[in-house]
Amino acid sequence: MRTFIALELPEEFAYEVAELSRSLSHEVRGRFMKRDTYHLTLAFMGDTSPEGVSAACEVLNSLEGGGAVSLVPNGLGKFGRSADATLWLGLVERPELLSLAEDVRVGLRAQHVWFDPKPFKPHITLARRCKLTGANLSQLPFPVTSEATRVTLFRSTLSSEGASYEPIHTVGLWD
């Protein structure tokens, strides 16, 4: 089963990200993500065995009650080439966010669960397969700072319409 661990976005923040995405879609061509797919990946695990899923749930359980995490937008970015890019909303690398990502990764390593070892880059994917031009994007409605309080292990299913995500296990971060 294809899995990842992510911070869920607060509902109002996700609506504001969707508003930003709608504004971008007038200036940028690409396959824009649906609001219900927005998340902030802490660790992508790929194909995971049932034992790995169980171990990942234990890692999440160890995070419960650790405190909310601030989400502070800090601009747009891209992965890939301008003719075929993934467009994302970046987030400030706040200490509590970096610490949470590190706790997830240390926990997965301790449980011998594989995850993609690329450095953590806090972002929310807005669109894939974008064709980026020199459009004026200065007047965009960026989301206001918010706090995330839920970490979830998701199952990811790929299809011709894009990925769909199913929550497997969620813990709350509130104190």
C-alpha cells in the first residue's frame, strides 16, 4: 500500500489555499489539485507493508499531544522545469514544524520503516504539470497564518484523474 504521513490543513486555511489556487489557475496552465487533497507531507513512505503501516501508526501515537504547529505561508515555488513543473505554496521553516518532521523521520527510522530521505521542504502542492510563464503573480490572496493540529497516515491511490488520499490513522497535536 502506498503511504505517507502528513499534517492536515485546518479547514479555513485549506479554503484560503484553494482561493490562492483559483487565482493562480487564471495565470498558469496545469493540473490543479482539489482542496480535499491539500496536505503538508512530513514523510513519504511509498509502498509499505502491513507491518510498516502498524509501525507508522505507533510513530504517530508517540506524537499525540505534542502541540499545534504554525503554518506560515512564505511564497510560491516549483519543482522541475518551467515547461513541466510542480507548483507549490511554501511555508516558513518554523522550529516546531521542523521538529515535528524530524520526530516523524526519527520514529520511522527506529521502527525500520523506509521513507524518502530527501530533505524536508515544507510546502503544499497546488498544481502538477504546470507550464510557468512570466505572469504577474504579485496580487495573490495568500492564506493567513494558521495552526495545524492533526497528523495523519494516509493511503495514496493513483489513477488517471490524479491521486486520492484515504486517512488510515490520525492523532491530535493539541495540548
